[in-house]
Amino acid sequence: MDSLSQPFRGMNEERELHKADLRSLSFEELSEELALMGEKPFRAKQVFSWLHEKQAADFSEMTDLSKALREKLAGRFALTALEPADVLVSKLDGTRKYLFRLADGNVIESVWMEYRHGNSVCISTQAGCRMGCRFCASTLDGLARNLSPGEMLEQVYRMGRLMGKRVSNVVLMGSGEPLDNYDNVVRFIRLVTDGRGLGLSARSITLSTCGLPEEIRCLAGEGLPVTLALSLHAPNDEKRRELMPVARKYSLEEVLCACDYYFEQTGRRISFEYSLVGGVNDTREEAEALAALLGRRNCHVNLIPVNPVRERNYVRSGRQAILDFKNVLEKYEINATIRREMGRDISGACGQLRRGYLETRP
Ligand code: SAH
């Protein structure tokens, strides 16, 4: 919008922010909206394709719609478009960390990673987070707000377009707790797996959670077989409570019970994440206790050497401690991998690019 021809720019921007986001609507909702506007049923397919297949950034790109319809749509709806504010590119493996600015000025981080088996994007589900995990930078300033389904989709679409490459996997492991923004996240998963749009398979999506049992059970009933990753980080409640405030609310037993239910309902093997913090949760005894806790579950353990956060004094475990920890798990026939570090040279912990940006603002 041209600012010179818009003397009441502030007011217009306000209005723009309050419009419903067209990209967040399901196909059925979009069809209803168009029907209410007096449009023929086939229009829904056309508009959906512009939004999710061709990924239009502006209504003016939707050239096979009449100008009148485009104007009507623009008058009633907003189209989420993220603005890249910064990017860090790894010289080692091409990993890219993007800082995107949202329409209301909030910023979020998203990461692009290239593997042999395809391209993976790690997206944020909230601006900030209110879960308070001690070693995580995303939570240091608390929660700013939930992201809309359209804002999650745009991270995926935008990075794919910027790279000119296909996205094959999505991981919900950026800032935010996905299950604390449940409805929008489920909507996002339905949209990104819709065959009329990007059409990813639910199996190529991983949702990582700090462990909210009620929401895990709900998710099991959505008919969306995404991979569930549970952030464990400790083998007992006492240690877990030190690292993750959410563990004061839910015991490991409750959380694991919900995970077992998820596995029963979806047939998807659970992935347990365990960030190794030097001298805090990385001894052989703790590995033994973890093995006992997981027992004979059909699962996978992902060991993540902790990324030190400036504001906290946690350090990563030594190489040998990490290997020992993995060996103990394997002794008990638990499938374990050490997370391959992508973009080691730009690997400020999650949320630190955003924090750096926020700190430079008044
Ligand atoms: N809220 C979700 C997603 C968080 S990010 C969750 O709790 O799972 C994904 C993973 O990275 C989580 O397991 C999280 O605990 C972990 N993580 C966050 N900060 C980290 C850090 N500085 N070093 C290592 N792992 C970290």
C-alpha cells in the first residue's frame, strides 16, 4: 500500500490486522464464505489453489478471478505474508535460519535444513513460549501470542519459495509449545496435508511437545498420524521438575500414559527427546534410569547435546558422556541416536536470533 496516498495509514493497518486470514480457512470454510458472497462452487477450488498450491502472496496475483471478486476478497480478508527480516546461512551444510516479521511486528524463527532424504523445515507455532523450560531461549521473554494456521503455513511456503525447492518434512520444533496452541496447530496440519494444496503426508510431520497429556490424547483422536516427539530431558519427576516447570503439573507417569495411548491409537512410534546438559542429567545412572522408565516401549530416543543459552549457565555434555549415555540405552535395546547438528556454525540455540533482534529494539 502506498503510504503517501494513505493519510490514515495507522487506521488502515489496524483494520488490516483485524481482518480474518483467508489462508487459515479450511476448504469447506472457504467454500462457505464464497457461497455467501454469491460465487459458484468451482471458485473454492480455484481460490484454494491460489492460496495453497500456487501460494499467492497477494490477491492481485489471482489472475483467473475477476477483478471484482479479488477486490471483494481483499476487502474482507487478509492474506498472511511473512517478511524475511534476517537470515543466517551455514557454510557447512546450507542450513538457513530465518527471522520472519509478522504483520503486527512480532518476529519468529524458522529453519531450513537439507538432508539426503529431502528438505526439512522447522517452524514456530507461537511467538515466544510460556512453558519456561530452563535451557530454552524461546521462553525467556514469555509468550507474545499464538500463531495462526496461515502464519505457520506461510513459514513452510515461504522457505520453499525462497529456496525454489520442495519441502518434504515439517517439524514443529521452533519456538512455542504446539499443544498450547492446539486448535490452530491442528488446523495447520489439516491444511498442509490437504491434497488440494501442498499435500504433505501426516507421517512426514513431527510435532514436539513438552508433554500436555490431555492435548496428546485429543491429538490421538484427530485421525492425523503425525509423529509425536516428547521432550523428556530427565529420567524422573524430581529432575524433570528442575528443568521443566510443566513437570510440576503433570507427572511422568501421566505423560507417558498419554504417549502410550497415542501409540495405540495411531500406530506411530513415539520419539523421546533428551537434551543432554553437562553435569545435570547425563550420568550413566541417569541413562540406566531412563532405560528403566521407557522399559519395552516401541520408541526412539533422540539425544540432543544442549545448546548453551547465554542467559543460563548450562553446558553441553562431553563427547564421551554422550556416547556412554547412548551405549547404556542400546544395551537395553532402546533405539537411540545423537541428533546430527545441522548448521553448527549458526547454531545459536532456538530463539536466540529472535532475542537478539528484540534486544536491539527500544
Ligand atoms: N515446545 C516443544 C518444542 C520445543 S523445541 C517441546 O517442548 O518439545 C524442540 C526441542 O528442543 C525440545 O525438546 C526442547 O526441549 C529442545 N530445546 C530447547 N532449547 C534447547 C537447547 N538450548 N538445547 C537443546 N535442546 C533444546
